[in-house]
Amino acid sequence: MLYKVTIGEDVYLGRPEEVLAFMMKAEGAPPGDATAYMQAMAARIGEHLDVEGIDTSDEVAFLDCLQEKGILQIETFEEPSQERVDPRDAVGDGPVAYGPGVNPRDVDV
């Protein structure tokens, strides 16, 4: 599942753990690993916004909880297929992919 997370003017896109990693690089972010970051942000949110009960058990729970508390917005998207196809098998010998006059065997894919 891909998350598109919007916090104010900042927008992050990726898997939840990737989004959290991007957020951890923001200016003024608390130092430490993901767990330390989530715990420090939960404390900061509690102190400045008077919002308690932020779930810091994992990245998904943390982000989903922040959305439930109205701190950020999340849109979710299905990830593209993990199935990979060799480009030579997909292209075959047809001129459509390369245009007329180009032989797929002459192109290193």
C-alpha cells in the first residue's frame, strides 16, 4: 500500500516506512531511529496541540492515528504489480514499441 501524506504544505509519497523516513529528515525533526522519532513527535504533539493517545507501535499505526486525530491527511493507493517482465519478451518483434525501421534485436534492452 502506498501512502500520500499531506502535512500543511509538505507532501510525502511512499510506503508507510518510507514516508516516515522522509518525515524524519524534515527540518526540526527529533533525532534517532523511527521509534524514537514517533515517540518524540507524539510527545511534541501532546505538548503543543494537546492531543494525546498517539499510537507509536509502528509506522502504519502512527500515520493512521495522526490522520484520525486530524493532524495530517492520507490518501492510499495500491502498489503496482510486483510481477516483472523481461522487456525483450514484452516487445517481441513488432514495430509498435520502437517505430518503423528499428529492429528490436539491434537495441540492447
